[in-house]
Amino acid sequence: MSQEAITNKSKVAIIGCGRVSEKHIRAVTGLSDRLSLCALVDTNPDAPSHLLSACKKKIKKYKDVCASLKTYIDYKQMLNDLHPDIVAITVPSGLHFQIAKDCLEANANILLEKPMTMSNKSSRELYELAASKGLRIAMGHIYRYFPIVSLLHEDMVSGAFGKAGHGSVIVRWGHENEYYQQAAWRGTWKSDGGALMNQTVHALDLMCYLMNSEAVSVNGMIARRFRDMEAEDTAMGVYTFANGALCQVEGTTATFPKEHEASFFINTEKAAIRISLYKGKPSYSIRTPKGKNLAFKYLRRYIKQNGLSYLISVAKNPHYGIYTDLYRAITTSSSPIADGRSGYLAVDMVLGFYRSVLKKTEIELPLPGEFKIEEMAKFEL
């Protein structure tokens, strides 16, 4: 990619025009001073127009965006014709690897929705390929981009909170059976995975980020209780981190769809950190041993560093933060906050959990060999 391309507007193409793509379009068009949306790609030729119509009221300069936009059914043709600087990949998880690899081979930086791929080997291959070509992978690990999270990470790294003791993560992201019936690939081992791989993977990534450590072992259990799907709708387990901290996890899609919840707790020597998202509303608590809540202190610090308008934009759409950060990483030759390595490690955490289920024992991480999620098809739920 030329220096001219990264110092002016970067061309962005989006492959896959499903529901999450609307967040990408809103983010890209909201950053029109540095990004330009050049293409939408989907094997369904009607999907791009339906997507644009669905988010028409949320796109700045809608007519201008549509006028300069090209649509494709073949992503390889798009790569050959347009040579985009950034490609966002929002297709079903089972298709991530090959498309991402082709985009990197075409010298495009990529924004890859979670999970990175469906095997630890292929995730690591993408991470290493990008590194070898000097390209950036930004992962759709949206929780890293929530307001004040980056500041909590900085203070954990600096030692301001002392030693991390333990943590817990809860992801109760309910879907009815209709959700899984919308497409044949949903909830399958080969193309999607269950509550852990699809809904909980970026929550696990956040725990690594906040604890400033990597998981070294896991012991897990899964079940299918209420949902008509191939994979699990409920998972519970415990991770051990390299710094000695423990983390328990609960991930499920078997709860009520109107009560989505993601909650995080970290107990340290000098603070008890709580972050939660319930029905779309975030809350933060950073309590000292004397009971003082430092949340507003961190919020003021975040606004001073980034500005109020940025906080509002990220709070409404975390993908705004991902694209802002990816552009920064490209133009400064640095790493995104949620980079390719974080994507690989998160996938390894989930697959290690699944292997623990298969083997009925604690599993060391990172996994020593390749493990594909489709191996879970042999497990009877």
C-alpha cells in the first residue's frame, strides 16, 4: 500500500452484507475525513441494496456514498479491480479464513469479525501472514473499545491496581430458535459454533486485555438445554492465567432475547472492577478498598484524552472505535488495540475449552497442535 493512500482517505470494502455490516457502514461513513466506502460484496446480488436501504437514515451524505460505491458478488474481482486499503470481513465464521487470507495476499489490511477462524492453526496462519507483509489485522473484539476500558488496561499494565486475583465473565446473549432457523449455518459446529465461540469469544478476549495476561489452562463443560441447534447453548468453565489469576466464565444463548447481558468482574489488590452491559446500557464501577468509586474519575480522564464526541460515537457504535484505531495503526505503523494476535489467542482459548470438554480434563494453552471446532461434532449433547 502506497504512502499516498494511507496519508489521504483509505478505501474500505465490506465483504458480507448481513446484520453486523450496518455497524461497519455507519462507522466508515462517520469517519469520512479519513475513510471512503468503495465497495460492498455479497454472493446475493440484492443484499447490498437492502443493506443500504436499512441504514439510509444513519449514513452521512447518503447520495454521495451510493454514487461512488461499487457492488460485487465476487470478492476476488473486487480486490483485483479496486485494491482497497482496508477490507472488512463480515461473512459466516466458517468462511473467514480463506477470504481473509486472499485479502492479505492482495495487500489489504483487514477488519475481521469474531471469531478469527474456526481452528487455532488457521488463526495463527493469518496472524503470521499479516506480520510478514507488514499489514494490520483488526479484530471485531468490540469490548476493548468500550469507553474507559483502554485506561483500565493501562493502569493494570502499570501496576496501579496491584496483582490480579481472579475474575468472572458472564455472557447471557439469548436467541430464540427462530434466530438459528434464519440460516442453515447458524449454530452448526462447522460454520458457526455455539454460545462460546459465537457470543463469548470477545468477552474472553477482554479478560485477557484487562488482566494483562494470557490463559495457560482451561477446564470446561457445555450443554444444549433449550435451543434447537447443533452446538451448545450453554457453557461454563474456569481458566488459569499466566499471572496466576483465575477466571470463571458463563456463556449462554438460552436466556431471554430481550435481556442481553455481558458482565465482567476483576478482583485486584487495590480495586474491584465491574463492567456490565445490560439491555444495551453500560455501567462501570471501580471500587477502592475503602469503597470509593473511581468510575467518574476514569470517565473524565477518557473524555480529556479522546473528547466527548468520540466517547458518544463509540458508545453508540464500538465499530467507530475499531475503524478509528485501525486507521491510526496503519498510518503510524503500529498495532491495533485488538490485533491479529489477540484474535488468534481468543480462538485458542475457545478451542482449548472445547477440547477440555472432549477429553473431560483440564487442557493446557496454547494448544500444542491443530484443533478444529468441527471435531466437536463427535461430542453428544
